[in-house]
Amino acid sequence: MKIDEAFRSFSACLTLGYLLVIGITAFAQDIPGYPAMREYDPREVAMLPRYCIHTWEFSTHVPGGNNVAEIERWTALIGPNFSAMHHYCWGLMNTNRAMLLARTNQIKRFYLASSIDEFDFVLRRVPADFMLLAEILTKKGENLIRLGRVPAGAAELQRAIQSKPDYWPPYAALSDQFKNSGDLARAREWLEKGLAAVPDARPLKRRLGELDNPKSKLKR
């Protein structure tokens, strides 16, 4: 291939890549009334755990985030891996956009898929005894199920249970999935396993009561 032809081919590839990036960026921002996610709209930030504003990246953009005492406090509580938790917070923002703001299934799936990337960033960097491991695995599992990747999602939920057996949300998520698929026996099985590990978990009790009597609605 001649040099000028090679250059034109290379330029075309760059142009295509640029257009794809622009297209993805525009698509990612297609939430009426909201700016790009990483402009940190106060309405979205308010839905996150309080520690998020003190994580790297958030702390330089969100008012009050760059509080050294709070950053040190959360680092001491969560551990040195707190430095990577901005990705978990981004994953939560993606999840909230998917579940609360997206107006089309395409946009919803885009944000759900983006959340998985953010959760994985943290999961690759934290130890097996990380205090928020079960929570992150549960959020990832729930979103995989929402994307239709049920076996992969169920596997992550079971990993969450293995890492912290007395954490009730993954039991509830597994039960909900089996209930939605019509397998009430397996739905009950996971609720009973959860209540064996966390006897006072009211969300699990409520779900079990609804399985026993679908017309009854126990108080949360």
C-alpha cells in the first residue's frame, strides 16, 4: 500500500473512532433535564451514599467533598481501597439513570452495562474481606439480571452471599428472580436460606408472607 493510501486509511479510522465516541457521548447524555453524568447534578449526587462525595473525582467537583477530615474518616472506616470507590459511586449513578431516568430501553441498557464496568473496576482491586464486597456484588448481580444475563447475575448474587452470609439483599434478589420466572419453590428456598442467616430481615419476611398469601401485603 502506498504511503498516501495508508495515511488516508489511518485518517478514516481515526474519523470513525471519533464519530463513535461523539455518538456514544451524546447517547449517554440523553436524559432530559440532566447534564452529562460526570457534571455531578446535585439531584443525582443526593441519591448516593454520603461517602461518595469524598471519593476521588467527586471530591474535586462536588461542594463539600474536598473535606480532608471526612476523606480520612471514610478511608479509615472502609480501608485503603476507598480510593477506588468513586467507580462504585459512578456505577450507582449509572444504575439510577437506568432505573429512574431512562425513557427508552436502549438508554436503560446502556447505563446498566456501564454500571457493570464501574463495579468491575472496584471488584478487581479489593480484597476478599473488603467490607462493601457483598454490596457491590449484589448491585452487579441485580443489573446483570436486568440485562437478561440471569445465570451470570445469579452467580454474582451467590458470591455476595458467600462473602457475607448475613447480608440479606442478595437473598431477596435471587428470590425475586425466581418468583418472576414462575419458580416459586426456588423463590421460597432463597428466602428461607436468608431468614436462617438473618432471622430479623423484614424484607425477606415480607416476601415470604406474599408467597404464602399473594393477596396479603405485610408492612415493611
